[in-house]
Amino acid sequence: MACQVLPLPRSSSLYSRVRFSFSGSRSPTSFFNSFPRLITYRDMSLSSESSVPTVTTITISYSELKDSNIDLSGRIEQGFGPNGLGILSVKHVPGYSDLRQNLIRLAPRLAGLPEEVKRELEDAHSRYNFGWSHGKEKLESGKLDMLKGSFYANPLQDVPTSNSFEIQRYPWYCGSNIWPSKSLPELEGAFKALGNLMFEVGLMVAYHCDQYVSKGMKQHETQNLEKTLLGSRCHKGRLLYYFPAQDSTTHNKDSVSSWCGWHTDHGSLTGLTRAIFSRDSVEVPCPDPAAGLYIQTRTGQIVKVVYGEDEIAYQIGETTAILSRGYLCATPHCVRAPQGEEARGLERSTFALFMQPDWDQKLTFPKEVEINKDVSLSDGILTFGEYSEKLLNIYYDTKP
């Protein structure tokens, strides 16, 4: 994708460019013991003889989450802490199941629109961060990703700003939504309904993250995750459609990242639905148990991660990892495509909500934190918009 999910350099991993030190009153005692060896993405393949563990996410119920008096620090640490997978899930969210189905079932219909209609939904000026995007994002190999199409929109604000300077400076955040009002009119309502619900639940997750972090370090107001998200106009939803492979054997069966390359989200908090698989517009179960979401653990191990169909998963982005000085940890992840004859003609649809700081919010990068060597800092401070732009310049050819 263009702004929210960025591939890491193939010669590096997240941990070779972000190193955390703890200055709070309570440092996670096992943090440095769990620090991984440096693993490159070329190492991240699976041999046919290897056995990859399947791990279920740490889960919190909606009723627990919405109670601000309950201390969920233990589970926040299990899911997001230095020894966690950077992911947890929320179950029993009222209304979620129907809203998920209502939106995700539209992904194949959107992808199947005539090419001339989809071109009208493209926005090159925003680097395809609004409307339809296909074949614009680079894979790990440097080739353009033709395996999936995306539809981007801000589910909370159709027009984030009317300031002409901001629109020109940060078009990938400050642009306006582009809805297929004539060709697929039901998309707008379904997109906004699910996006708003996942945002509200994400704010509850953020509140409990702040409670956990505050036990280990004194937070400045700008480091408060809940306040950061509440004050932002940068949130972006992404409806994803993975095109069926004409020949399922064309995928590299040893590649764990055959459907979506290794990357780390660079925002604050990412909400994820579980994917829906279909063939000829009919929903079907995934025929390959090895397909799905994979994460690189803090020790460098690759694991397959699963969560319930009616659960919303949330992943930490690297901006939150930096601002929390590693108390909340982002991890590299990818998607493996299903293999075998039964996978022929199979399509995958899902939705992600990227919750992130406002474009003008200043991010202070402490000297103890090492970031991508290609990202230059001025006095250790960048706005989130500037930080995003530097990453875009590395990984995308198109310029606004």
C-alpha cells in the first residue's frame, strides 16, 4: 500500500533499525534478553520440512475493554509488550459481524468493475492513497504488486482539511475521499460503518495501552496514544482484494510472504478483520491451513497467527513503538497464499483500519532510538507527515 503499510529494506529487519532503551521507572526485565538476531527478509522462507507454530492471539472481551476501571495491563503486555507478538484481538463487539460481512462482500464487486470505472477512482496525486490502487506498491523484490487491489478512504472524515497548503503538502492524508457513487453506491455507507466501529474499539484499546505504559514510564501528553488518535485527521481504511492466481502453482510454495510481503505498519494502531475467501462470488473456507497471517517474533522466529472470525485484531505500529520507547512493540508480518489445486481461482478479501497521528503532530526521536538510515532527522524531530513522506520516497516511484 502507499502510506500505512511499508516494506522494510530487504537487507534489514525492524530490529536492525529501531533499537529501544528504557528510561522509565520500570523497564521490562526480559526486553534485552528477548532481542532477536538480525534477520533479513531473504531469510524469511519456509522449507517444506519446516514446522511453523500456530499461535492464537491474546484476546480481550468488549465488555472488559470498555470498562476503564479494569486493569488489563497484563494482557496488554502479553500482546503488545516486549515479549508479545505486537497483536491482540477483541471479541464480542456488538454489531461487528454484520458490518464486517456488509463491507468485505463488496471487495470482489469493486475489483470486478470495468477498468475505465476504476481509473476514475484513482488519485495519482495522493500516491494512490485515496480511491482505487492496483499495481502501485512495490514488493520485497522491487517489482510492482499485481496480486492485490486496494480501496482507500478516511472513514471518519470525507474532507480532512480545506487548507490548500496542507492538501498540496500532504495529499496522501489531506486529500478527499473518492466514492464510486454510481457504480457501487453501497460501498460508502458500509465502509464508514465498519471503519467507525473499529475506530471506537481501537480507542478503548489505546486507553488500556496508555495505562500499561504509564506504569513503566512517565508519559508526555504527546506520547498518550488515546489522545493522539482522538486528535488526528489521518486515519485511513483499506479494503483489500487479493486476485485469484490463474495457476496456484506459480506461487513460491517456500515463500511465507507469497500474497503480501514482509512489512511493519508505521502508524500507531492497525485494526484488522479476518479475511473472507471466495470463489466465483461464493464464500468458501480456506482450503490450505498454512495460509494466512505470519509474524516474526522478538526472537526472530516466524509463527502463524490466528484469531476468531468475529474478533477484531489490533497491531502496534512503529510510531507507537518509538513514542512508548519499546513498551509497546511493532513486529514485521506478512500473508501467505493458499497452495494446491483447491486454491486455484480462490480470492481473498479483508479490511484494515490504520489509526495514526495527525500529519502535523511532532514526533521526537530520542537519540537512543535508531531508525532507517535513509531517514534523516533534523534535531531528532519530524512531524508524522514528514516521517511518512520520507518513507514513501524510499519505497515508491511516484511523486505527488
